[in-house]
Amino acid sequence: MKPLLRFLTCGSVDDGKSTLIGRLLHDCGAVASDRLEGLADFSLLADGLEAEREQGITIDVAYLYFGTDGRRFILADTPGHEQYTRNMATGASTADLAVVLVDASKGVLTQTRRHSAIAHLLGIRQFVLAVNKMDLVGFERVRFEEIRDDFARFAGEIGFQAAATIPVCALDGDNVAEMSSRMSWYEGPTLLSALEEADSEAASSLPFRMAVQTVIRDGGRLYAGMVAAGSVRPGDRIVIAPAGTEAEVARIVTMDGDLAEAVAGQSVALGLASEIDCSRGDMLAGETAPQVADQFEASIVWMSEEPLLPGRQYLLKLGTQTVPATVQEPKYKLGIDTMEQLAAKTLALNEIGVANIWTARPIAFEPYEASRALGGFILIDRITAATVAAGMIHFALRRSENVHEQALDVTPALRAGLKRQRPKLLWFTGLSGAGKSTIANLVEAKLHARGRHTFLLDGDNVRLGLNKDLGFTAADRVENIRRAGEAAKLMMDAGLIVLTAFISPFRAERAMVRSLVPEGDFIEIFVDTPLAEAERRDTKGLYRKARAGQLANFTGVDSPYEEPEAADIRIDTTMMDPEAAANLIVSKLDV
Amino acid sequence: MLFSGGKDSCVMLHLARKAFFPARPPFPLLHVDTGWKFAELYRLRDELAAEAGMELIVHRNPEAEARGINPFDHGATLHTELWKTEGLKQALDAGRFDVAFGGARRDEEMSRAKERVFSVRSPGQGWDPKRQRPELWQLYNAQLAPGESLRVFPLSDWTERDVWAYVAGERLKVASLYFAAERPTSIHDGALLIVDDDRASLAVTTRRVRVRTVGCWPLTGAIESEAVTIDEVVAEMVRAGTSERAGRLIDKDQTASMERKKRQGYF
């Protein structure tokens, strides 16, 4: 039996996609009789959720399972117009082949092109063109060939060709599982036999690669994972990336006994001949090392209602590595219909673009072109934990390879030791006019009086210098906080207790700064003043201007403030004056 | 890891043991009991857990116990909701488990066809189909926001046939109930039941039967069958042309009942 084939269908309900899927399942005997009860037609088989049936919509990818005597199939059905790109990218990410469906009476449409291009972008290299509704064009060979040639021209531009082009009538089953008697000019294959003959995803040509999922400590240390490419045998020399350490494979352990060789697709645990530093996220590699970089270019499919915020820190997951990462401003996005390159500042839901990505530390990977498993990644929102995007790495950026962290003899700990203090970052956040600067100023004075070495980074002051180039859009606010966080971190490395007073309205950026400094050294102080009270005080007259429409993107007025969910210290300014607040903060600090 | 002793459970446990070998899987097994499972399944459950050397937590909803909830007096819906759905939520909350593995498969039921491998549950363990995360390649997002938890279904892409192929290939021990034998049976509310004890005083007839899937015995539809080997079971399954859960009586009481149960927190 040939190996499992995973495929997806591209096309809309109008092209008869659901009917074709229903027909395939039915002709393969995959539709259980108790499921057929009460169904008006085949197309309803794929609409699984009550919410979808009630609202007459489709919100998700459905996976359907069927088989013939010769082969088993998993079909990803990616319906719906609205969420099409997101669903299609998801279905295509694991598919070996795409069936592109065209209505014979309409021919190759803009949508056909877009769907094929997305499938190709996600790495699908085998296409079967099914020209459906041949009954509507009188089963005419000429019309069929027109569509075939039209599709071939377009496919050639993108860089692929259809493995087969098949005239079908899904409703009656012509050329689906059985050869049609109504199109004697067509010699085959049927759609089903084309699927039976198709190749499964070609094995990667890369040498041995395995991402470490977990370290098993039972006597010795074993590194467990699934072999992603190539093969490995005891005695092989391997490299542990990104560190670059070398080691020799001693054993390949499984519950069924040690193996003489493990190949791509097998899950094994490797024992090494020497004790080395290796943990989850590292990549084991044979012959040549994988690429290692912290800056690279990638295609990104945006999948969240909340658009991309360039500069915001997301979590990037690739293989078994999870690292903080920021996406730079897109170089371009792809036009919905024509797929041409358009200028873009961000990416919205269902948009596809190309951008550079920076990771907080170097990661090991391969270009997506060489390996889907080692070049595909997802981005995760740090606050909601939702998957917001999927990406495909093109290549590492050169500058990434040329900048190396310089090891210094005098360490942050030595600098702090000389000052006899533990550096901390006291991060004051709150609305404009809440009293952040006033209280931070008092706290610094009290610490200074105790002989502590301090520095206060005030939002307004920093915007007069370092951040003079930034405005108040969401993207600029993110960059404002990123720079302030990095500056604060440098001062902490210098041994100082740093105080900052920034509105810092977004949780994600405060979390990002927290992740920059050692655990426990970031103290989030929420200066909690109700909007009405801050507006009543209006010490700088800014609320008045904002309300008059003279100041755009003002926090609390037309730009959101996300309150801390669990601030380390909360100051309710309606309950205490600045002096009392400062005393409270100093009393809570271990400095 | 949810563990009942059924065939999918046996496959899950075996896969987990392989994945962590030679160490033991670093998590306990959890059985949400209803008091109405087949006696053979209780024995097999304890035997397999002991063989794996893993902790087995058995949870019975104290409220259902106190009220004496059972399928005959209270109906399948209330029995399932209190013993299984509520019991499961209680057990997961009590253990403060952030991840629970289950053996559900996408081919079992229509609303499961769109289920994720890593399925996010909101605080309160409910399932919101619109909040599920896209899953690309083999990259699973295991990050959680406060109060959220995950149900993880490693057998998502398996079919019933794959389960049997694995059981045969790995020579796994599974319950004899899956194979035909003379058993005491009774027709109750139109369903053919295997009578596992005398709590319900049903009129009993001996028939040659087996089950395709096991749950509480009063809610598990049996089929008359001659299949005594895995090959014969698979051949019968192909001929029958019904889906596996057709015998699960709890799926039938309302349309879209699986989806509703899942939203309430059922597996």
C-alpha cells in the first residue's frame, strides 16, 4: 500500500467543492449510513458544527478520513470565503497535494489563482486541476482544453505545473471514481486514481536533523525527538545547534530495543558518548550544521483579528524552540486578488506579507524551501496566548552573522557589588496626569538619601532626546517602550536602581521589559488614578486639548490603557498623597 | 492522561510509555468513574496502570454519588452530565492540571472533525469553537492565558481502523468485550445492552454479541456478531458502514449533542 496522502481542495462552494468532497467520500464508502440520515445533499457532510449550520457559515478547517484498497487519505476541507486565507494556509501546511477546482462554465478565476498561489507559498508542489460541471458545457473537449491551457500559463508564472487535469461532473460522479461514458475523448486518469498515484511529500534532502523535545534522565541522559530529516546511526558525529558543540551518538533507544539506525519520521531517544550541554529546543544535526541566526526574512500569514504591531514582542515557536521575537515593518504585502506586492505598515487578518524578524537569541533552522518542519514557525501573543500568525523563513540576514556578543571581564554583578546594591527596575505605569513622575521623583530622592545609586528615566524627558523621532501611534508607543526598556537594562547592567515613569499603556510591552531583566528585579508599580480624576487635575492641559480634538491618540481618550492584571505594587492616588505613596513603595522594596 | 481501560485508552498509554522510555511518563492517569462501567474494564484499568508503574487517580463526583444518579432512573443526559462532564471538571480542577490528554479522534463524530490536537478550554473548562487556535505543520501552541487549560488529543488523525492496526501490531491487551461471545443481554429502550450486573433487574437473554466502543454498560449498545479476532472485527466494521459512536446512546438525545457536551466541558 502507498503511504498516506494528505491533500486539500481549493475552490468555493460555487465551484461544487462540497459536492465533489461528498462524492469522493461516498464513492469510497467512507460515509457512514448513520451520518447520511437527514442530510439533504453531500455538501452538508463537511459542515460539522451546530454554530455553522445555524448561521449558514463555515468557520474552520475540517479533516476527513477515507481510503481505497490502494491508499488512505486525509482531506483538509478549508471552506468559507471570509477566513479563507487563514484556513487554507492551515490546511495546506500539512498537505502533499492540492486539488484545484474550476467551474467549466466560468473558467480560471481570480480566486483560482489566489488559492493556487497560497497553496504554492505553503510548499505544495503537486497540483491536480479538476474542471467541474462539465455537463454545463456539453462535455466539450475544446472548452476543457482552453481551461487546461489557461491554468498552465498561470501556473508556469508561479513556477509549477499541474500533475493532471481532469474533466469531471461531481454531481453525477463522472471521472471521480469511475471513468465517464459521457467524455469518451478523455483517456484518464480519474480523480481518485490520480490521488492514488500521487507522491507523498518528498523526503527532505537535508542530512540528519532532529529537534530535541525532551531530555530523559534515567541513568544516563537521553535526547528524545522525532527525526526530521536524514538518518542517524551509533558512531555518527553530530553537532548540537545553536551552540555548535560536537558529540558522538552512542545509542538509539526505543521501548522495542536499541536500533542500528533511525530515519526521518521515527521518534527515538539518542544517547551520546560524552556529557554535553543540550536541552529541549536544541537541534541535533549530522554532516553539516543547520543555519543559526537571530535575524531573518520570512513570509508571514496574519491570522488574528488584532493586526501585527511591528516592534511588539511575540513568542516565536519553530520546531521545539520558543523564543521572544519582534517583526519589523513589512517590506510588502500581497494584494488579495492579483498577489502583486503592495506597500504595508502592518498586516491585518488574512493578509500575507514579507518582513524581517529578530529573535531574542539565535535559533537553529533551515529555509522553509528545504524543510517545512525546520523552516515553518508560528507567532504567539504573549498576553492572550493565541496563535496570531504563521511564517516561513526565506533566509538569514547577513548582519546577524556578523554581530557577536562581546564577552566583558567586568560583569553586571561585579559592578553592582561595588555599589553594594542589587539593581532593580521600578516601572511606574498609569494614565497621563496620574502622578507617576511626582511619586517616582520622591522615591528616587528617598533612595538617594539612603545612599543608593539611582537613575530616573522620565517619559517626557526621554521623548525630548533618545525618542525624539517617535510619535504616539500604537507602533511608536511600542518602540518608545522598547527603547526605554533597553536603556533601563543598560543602566541596571551598570549597577543602578532604575526608576521609569512612562504611561506604557500596553500589557504586552510591559511584559516584554519584564522579560529583559532578571526574574524578580522588575517591579511594576501601577499608579492608579481614575480617568475622571486625572482629567480633572489635567496638570499639563493635555486632556483639554485631546477632548478638543487637537491631540490625537491620547491615552484614555482615543487610545486604550490596559491596566496591569497583577501589579507588584498598586498605588490608589485617591486614597493617599504622593509622600505616603513614596513611603509605601520604599517600604516594600528590598533595597 | 484520561484512562478508562478502553481500546483507545490502551493505545494512548502504550504511546506515552514509548515516548518517555526508559523513564515512566511524567504524569498520572485519571479515570472519571461513574460506577456503571463494565467490571472487566475496572480490572483491566487497574492492571494496566500497575504494569506501567503510573499513579492512577479515580474520581467519582460526590454530588452524583450522594444523589444516587444512575442512567435508569435519571436518564442518559443527566447521568452523563453529572458523572462524566461535571466529574471531569472537578477532577481536573482538584489536580490543577493545565493539560489533560484524551484519546478522542476526529473521525468519531462530526463536531470532532474540527477539533484541534491542542484544544484550548476557557476558565470553567468550556470549549469555544471560535477561540480555537490554528494548527499548522506539527507546531502546537501550548501557551496558556490565566485560567485556561488544554485538552490534547494525540490520536486526532487516527481512524478506528488505525487503532485496531496498532492494537494488532503491538499485541496490546484489550478488553474481551470487543470480541463476540455468549453474553447476558437485554433490550432496553430499543437498545441491545450487555447486562453486567443485577442492579437494574432486566429480563435477560443470552446472545452472541460484542461492543464496538465501551462506556457505562447501560449506555453502551452491543451488536450481534461472530467476530472473534481483530481481522474479523475490522472486516465487520467495514461491512457495517455505520460510525463507531452509533452505539453510544449518549450522543443521540439531542442534535449536535456532542458539540453541546464539549462546550460544557465534556471531552
